[in-house]
Amino acid sequence: MKPLMILDNHFRQRDELFSADTYAALSELVDIHGGVDQPMPRSDIMAHLPDAAFYVSARPELSVQDIAQAPNLKATIEVAGAFRDGLEYTACLDRGIEVLSCSPGFRNAVAEMALAMMLGAGRGLVAEHEAFRTGNERWLDDRTDTDFTLYNQTIGFIGFGQIARETHRLLAPFSPRTMAYDPFVTDAGPDVDLVDLDTLVHGCKVVVVAAVPSEETRGLLSAAHIAAMPRGTLVVVISRAWCVDFDALVEHALSGHIQVATDVFPYEPLAADHPLRRLRGVILSPHRAAAVKGGRHLIGDMILHDVRAILDGSPTRQLKPVARDQVESLVAAQLNLTATPNT
């Protein structure tokens, strides 16, 4: 008999997470209960939990009592993108139940968007496209006041996790000098200089905000850091607005001190009268860095890999295991983000 997987993927669509081939391969490994693109009743989850080896959910919720009724459970896997409240993390870890997040599965699509934003801003593509609409395009103009090449440029990452690393990999043909600030990283590779945040903001033409939201990263890129940036710096916000003093970011964009490209905002949707909507020299994306057909299939591939690894007794994981000493801060940040609509 194959192990049982409870798949309560809603709000995600099954085809959003899994390619047809990956889902078929997963079905060979485990018996899947669910995966029907609608909320699974709690009673249904609890009825199958005693037999389940894997519990995959957009928001896994298990109490200490629930965990006690799940003797066969090997892992819970969240597919929303962050560790949230509702799961007794300590009880899971104490029982040897792995707690995994799909967040690394966004890296390819989000890194692609980050690169597109750098190219679009650096070469003035969006600005000149808009200028065409009013007859103010600048023919054969170097736009030396704003534009720059990525070749041999200095790029800085605030947070050097999966998304930043993939973006760095995509930038390799441009031969950039790369800096990173991440207090949780001790080895970023031979071609990345780990520096303090002050050094990074003073020394980079492009600053990419890719930090994970936690209590420690709230407003990490502060007003003082933004003010210290050289004129013309491009700030790309690709993780969460939580990690930036967004009011200061807007203020310095309005003054022409910096350029901004952002996929995320403190409040979403962005207010109709927000000054960013009227500002030239910015690139705005409505929180869709990972929103492309097939863009989240890496999540399904990682689930397949890790389920197979767990069943085979292999320690390798592609999904993100929860860190016992960090989870409280990560969950607290998500509670605050939840209080800010759609952020």
C-alpha cells in the first residue's frame, strides 16, 4: 500500500503547482486524497490524518492534539509561500515531523522578474515607451541622467536566499560585481562579497530587496539607508514592502534621487491616488512576479523530490525546512502582514 498524502491545495490550483508529468509521478509514489481546487472540509482532513504520511496545504493547521492523532505523519508542506500560524511547530519538530515551505519554488519566476526590472529601468524601456504616448520620446539619446548598463555594474542584494541567488546566477553574463547583506549567510560563494548594509547602499548601482519578512527585517532598508544611496541608484523591491521604509522610498523617488522598480506595496491594491501612479521613472508591478503560466511548477517538482527523498531516507531537501530558532519571528511577521491587505 502506498503512503497517503492529504492535498488541501486551495487557494492554489492544482495545475498551478504541478505539471501533468509531476503530478502523475507523485501519484505513483503516494495515494493522494484531495487536490480538487476547493477547500477541503476540516472533518475530511481529520478523518484521513491518522493514516496520512504527508499533509500538503496552503495553510496547514494542526494542534498538539491533532498531531497526537497522526502517528504516521512524516511531513507537513505549506504551499502558500510562508510559515504561518495555525500549526504547532514545536510539537511537529519534537515528534520528528518535518515542516517544509514551498518558498524556494518561487525563485525562478521571481528572479526572472527582478532581472526584467533591472533591464527595463536601466535601459529606460518603460520611461521611453510612456514618452512615445505623449510625443516626448528622446531619439538616439543616451539618457545619461538615468540610464545605465548592467555590464560590469555593482549589484547589491539585501537578503541572499534562493531568489537572490537565482537572480545572481541570471546576471552572470553581465559580469557584475556583487555584494550581499544577509546576517544568516556565512558563505555566499566566491564571486559575492558579504558586506554590512551601510557598505552595500553606498556602493551599489542596483539594490535588490530580497529579504524574507520577519520581525528582524521590518524596515530593514531604512530612510537613512535610502538617503545615503548615490543619486541614480535603482532599488528593486522583489520580496516584500515590509522590508523597506516605503514612505522614504517614495519620497526619494519623487525627488529624483533614486529610481524604483517594485512588485509589492505596503497596502494592496495600491490606492488610486497614490503618488507612485503619477511618477515617471518608476516601474510598478501588481504583485505578480511569480504569476506566469508554469511559474510555480517548480514548487510541485520540489514536493515530488522531497517526498521521494523522505520515503527513501535521503536527507536532501529542496523545499525550505523550518528553523526552530527562527519560526516564531517568521510567523509573527506573517500575522502583521495579514493585517495589511494582500501584502
